[in-house]
Amino acid sequence: MFAPDPTGMHAAVFAAVFAALYAAHQVADHWVQTQHQADCKGEPGWAGRLACAAHVATYTLTAAVALATLILATGLRLDGWGVGIGLTVSAVSHYIADRRTPLRRLAETLGKDPHWLTRGGGMYALDQSWHIGFLFIAALFCAV
């Protein structure tokens, strides 16, 4: 994705962007998300879809604010297209996971114990690791 960079600047930009996206993820997923969104985003039908879309919208806005803050505070320059693609990757993957059924089906296909998924925080752990993995990919696009 990157041209060779003996100075290490690409790695530093990626690290700063990933840190900003990770911080935004924590704030948006646990503080910004409303209780209604948390309770309803996995429900079937339009009510669930709309609750999930509202959560993803505020989640993505929080990420954009974090990146804007990073840029203003450090003078970092990011490509607008790369940021747009990165935030889109983050938003789409977040919506897929937070609708619950796709993530549960994937977990069951991979042989995850159904008891672990429902008790002991298994689905939460899979949800968060999914999000962080896609934040890594999003940061790669944003840092181009």
C-alpha cells in the first residue's frame, strides 16, 4: 500500500491515525451510543436497522472529529480520499457487526461454543475484536 519509506514516517502516521480511531471507537461505542441504540440495534426489522444506522452515524462522526483533532493538534496531513475510504470501511464493518446476526452466524460457522457466546461475554469479545481489526484496516487507508 505504501511506497518504501526509510524514514519511518508512514509508520508514524499510521500509528497516530490508529490511536485516534481506537480512542474514538472507545468513546463512541461506550459513551456516545444511546441506550436506545444499544438495546435496539440488533433487533430485526426497520426499527433495528434505523437504531444501528443512527449509532454508526454518531460513531463515524466521533471518528471524524478525532481525526480532525489529530490533524489540528499535530499538523498532520491526510489524504481526503484515503480518510473517506477508511471511515467507510469502519462504518460498514461496524454496521455489519452491530446488527448481531452476521457476527453470530460467522462465530457459529467457525465453531465457537454457543454457551460461550451467550454467557461470559463471548459475543462482546468477538464484537470488539471485529471492530478493532477493521479499525486497523481503516487506519491503513486513512494514513495513505
